[in-house]
Amino acid sequence: MSIGELSDRLFAYLQSACARFLRGLLRTCREILWTSPQLLEQFDRQLKTWPEDDYLSALPELRLAFADLTPRETDRVAALIAGLYGKSNLGNLDYASLTPDDLTLALQLNQQLCRSLELDGLNIWLSIPQEVETSP
């Protein structure tokens, strides 16, 4: 096994372990999500570093991590996450009219768009913009 392959496997394991760790943490101390904002901030920073394919592979475990939250707790955490982005809420999260096929198509279109932007040398457009401070 090459160093590159070992590195890829280690990175994938750490991402998977992160999701499992979060699941265990929330099963034992779910209130940490709303009593320790720095945990949400760190988790958000961590997720931003993951390539999309790795995020999608960890998504089932991440969903399980939050599955035991009550609807009120979920709303509370959603409001805190929205606050990280200067928003008061995350908007309408209920898209009952979408089918699994719609989601699959959207993911395929997103991947094609990303590949197209990279081929055109515009992959900078795929990065998350950094907040720019302005002087008064």
C-alpha cells in the first residue's frame, strides 16, 4: 500500500470516527449541542474540510447521530447553526414533494457542474467564501 493510499484510508477513517463519536456523544449528553456553541463551530469547520463524496458516505451515520433529538431540540440546534451563518433560521427544510429520484438527479447535476467548473479552471467558485471585514 502506498503512502497516498494509507493517507486516504486514514482520512476516511477519521471522518467516519468523527460521525460515530458525535453519535455516542449525543446519546450520552445531547444538551452539549446548545450549551457549548464552540462544539457546533468546530463541527461545522470539520465538515467544510470533507470532500463531497466523503461527506455523502458519512451522511447516514451523521443522520443517526441527530436522530434521537426531539423536534424541539432539532429546531434549537438548527437555529444555532443558522446563527453561525448570520441567519435567524435555516429556511424551509421540508421538501415532501421531492422524490429520491429527484435527489439523485440533483446530486448528479451537482457533480457534473463541479467537474465542468474544474475543467474550465473555475474551481475557486466551488470554495466557501471567507468573510471579509470592512472598515467603517
